[in-house]
Amino acid sequence: MDTQSRTSVLSRSPFFRELDPRLIELSAQEAQERKLAKQDVLFQQGDEATHHYVVVWGRLRLDQATPDGKNIVLRFMGPGDLLGSVAVFRGMPYPATPVAVEETALLSWSAARMMVLMQENPPLAMRAMGMMGGRIEELQARLQEIATQQVERRIAATILRIAGQSGRRTAEGVEIPFALSRQDLAEMTGTTLHTVSRTLSAWIEEGLLEGRRSSHLVILRPHRLVEISEQA
């Protein structure tokens, strides 16, 4: 990928969007490229945090292992998303393992080089803090959902959140354009695979969702799913 192509990619990323074009071009020149095949791991939970990453295309699932050996899916990361920065800035190991759910390309910067870029360009540092704050707010909202909401509300809210981050409109509704397994949803909502399967089957029967063979979900009636997510 040449500098012009990298610059074009970064210009569309929420992390770089609307910043000084000269800064975007400089960042593009400094970036290193990384490609992952499906199921490849970008880094392991517990590894030293040495790089910042931006997803160019493709999709990653963030897996976190708990002390008792269980796996939690934290979120899915797609084009334009920033990875690794919270751990780098805090000087702590990476807290989760990004796994490619499809072929994925990323741009990366070493911790030292990104620090220089941010020191020389404060708007870039402010953007990073804003994105990290948004990520923390999202995790806090999920914890509150698990602690206070009934399981159907949690499942509906999680599907809507993923659709808001990655969904694309089709003639039928809003498609989540990557494989989202029922086990993934169970881990993201703090419930069991059986409960997720039963709930999704009921919603498919009711006509709220369409479950395709590729494991892609299509939300056929978004407003009804919103109603479920907001039920007291």
C-alpha cells in the first residue's frame, strides 16, 4: 500500500478524520502494515503493549480470558478502529487478544513513534483520549446492562450496538456483515448459549431477525428490537 492509499484510509478513520492533512500524511508515511488471515491473532492477552494499531479493513474480535479460565468477547473492531492504545498509554500489558474473524489489514506505529507524533501534534493526542474515553463508557454501559437488565434486553442492546458500529443497510434491513456466533453473543451479554439460541430463534420466528447460513444476522425490524432493549 503506497502513502497515498494509506493517507486515504486514515482520512476516513475516526481517529484521524478532519485532522490537519499534513499530519495524516505524515502518520501514513510512518505507519507499518500488518495483514492477518482469518483466525490469526494480532497479539496475546498479557503481551507487552508496544504498538498502536488502526484497522484498515476486515474485522477483529477482542477475546479476554478471565482468571477462572472463561472467555469473554469484549467487542468487535472494524475499519477505522484504534487498538492497543489504552494499554500502551497506561504502560500495562495488552488486556485482551484480538482474533481476526475475517482477513484483516492494519496499520501500526510503535509506542515511541506515536508518542512523538502526539507531542508534536496535540490534536492527535486529544483524539486518542476521546476515543479511549468512548471505549470505557461503552464497557461501563455493558457492565450496567449485565447487572441490572433482563437477558432479552441485554441481547437486543448488544445486537443493536454491534449494528450501530458495523451494520450496513440492505433491502431487507440492517445486516451485521460478519459472522457473529451465538456463543459470541452469550459471552458479550453474560448469559448462556442456550438462552441466546432460544431468544434468537424466537425473534427469527417472530420476524425480527433473519439468520443466514453464513452466520450473518439481518435486523428486519430494528424499531421492535429497540423496544425490547428499552423495556422496563
